[in-house]
Amino acid sequence: MRLIAYLRFSPVVLLLLPVCSAAVVDRVAIVIDKQVVTESEVLDDLRLTEFINNEPLDLGPAARRAAAEHLVDQELIRRDLEMSGYTRPAASEADGLLRKFRQSRFHSLAEYRAALRKYGIAEDQLKQRLLWQLTAIQFVDFRFGTQQPEAEPQSADRAAADAPASSIDQQMDDWLKQARADAKITLKPEAFQ
């Protein structure tokens, strides 16, 4: 009797087996020390960057490689930010950033949503990216803008406003070069072909 029940259900099980065992495997694209960045994360970053910069969608090898380099820099900044104890902007600011972005770039909600679909990104991804950009900009201004010798204490906003942008950019470039030299960074070539 068990054999009859087994034979009756086995074709169904066999038909469902490929569906149940199918899994999407995401390829490793970058390894930064022990931090893994997948190919889908590179593509997400690329789509978001091109969307925000109002650039045509280009997922070719050169664009993916540039996105990978951008992600390495972002990870190094994120590590420095976390080690510094810097207080990030509140997550609630993301809604305001998104609203301003949408109003400055799109005539209607329908146009905005169509653009999101075209680039293959979700609104939540965009909100998180805008919040991260604000965080990174404020942190860089704080970290490198206050490095200037000062006679009296002043706020981070004031120090950043007083420091020349080129000086902050140069300090940031120098720091990133050193941070890259100190980290073990591996870009997997097969992810960029």
C-alpha cells in the first residue's frame, strides 16, 4: 500500500523538485578585507548612481567596474564613519530628501514611477541611497573640514564652511589612497566581463 501511495505522488514530487531546488546564486564581485560585495550589489549601485545623476542606463563592463570602485570607496568611508562614532542623520530625513529629489526632477508622480521602473530600482533603495549620500557628505565635511588649525572651538558645520572645498577634496583623496593601500581589495574579473 505504501508503494502505491509513493508511486501515485512521485510524479508530482518529481515535477515540483526542479522548482523547489532552483536557487539564484549571486556572484562575488568584490572582496574588501573580509567584506563581500556581490554582483547584484554592484548593479544596484550602478542603477542608483545613473538614476540620481540622470544618466542613461549603462550596465556594461566599464560602468560596472566604475561602480565597483565607487563601492570600495563607500565601504572604506562607512568603516571610518562607524569607527569614529559619528552620529548619522535620522532615518526620518530620508522621506524629506526623497520628496525634494522627486520634486526637483519629475513633473509628476507617474513620470517618477516610470523612471524607477526603467532603471529597475525600488523607491526604498533610492531613499536609502539619498540618506547615505547625506551621511557621507556630512561625515566627510566633519572629518576633513575640522582638521584645519583653529584658534577657538567651532561647530562642524562652521568648520566645513570655512575649509576650502579643494582642501577637503585633497585630504579625502589622500585618505582614500591610504585606506585602499591598507585594505586587501580584490575585484573578481568574471563579474566585470
